Amino acid sequence: MECYHCGKSVMYGRSHTHHRGVAGGRWKKRAQKTQRVFKPNLQKFEILEEKKVRSVKLCAKCIKRVKKDMREGVKPFLTVPHLVLQMAPKQASA
């Protein structure tokens, strides 16, 4: 699965144990390097798209960006129905 907005998805890499070997300065035992998977922090999120509520998966970074833009009064890249209702009274009183 990948993020609806930025496309962030699973990445592959290696996990290292930081083992320096034994005393005496020679590396008799090598540090292990095992394959591992780095998964993105995806959350289910509801957005407004073409006047319809749609459930998509967004990464935590994109969710934070939308909430920050809404707080600061900047037009976010996605419209979130429940945040629009919460933010509207605050902007009207200011």
C-alpha cells in the first residue's frame, strides 16, 4: 500500500548489528547484516473529492501537513470534511 498523496511505500534495506569483533584488533566475527522492510506510517483518512467523502490512506507526514495548513489558514492540498467543520467557527470569529 502507498500514500494517496505522496506515494510513500515500503522500502527495503539492511539491519546492522554494531558488533566490533573481539579484543586483539582482529575481526574474527563480522557484524551481521540482515534484510529488513521499512514500512510507512499509513492511516485511514477521509477526504472530500468531487463533493463526495472518500476514504484513503495517507502517511503521517501528509496528515500533519494538512492539519498545519488548516490551522494557519492556508489552503491545504486535500479537503478534509471533519476538519472543515471544526475550523470554520474559529475563522469566522477572528
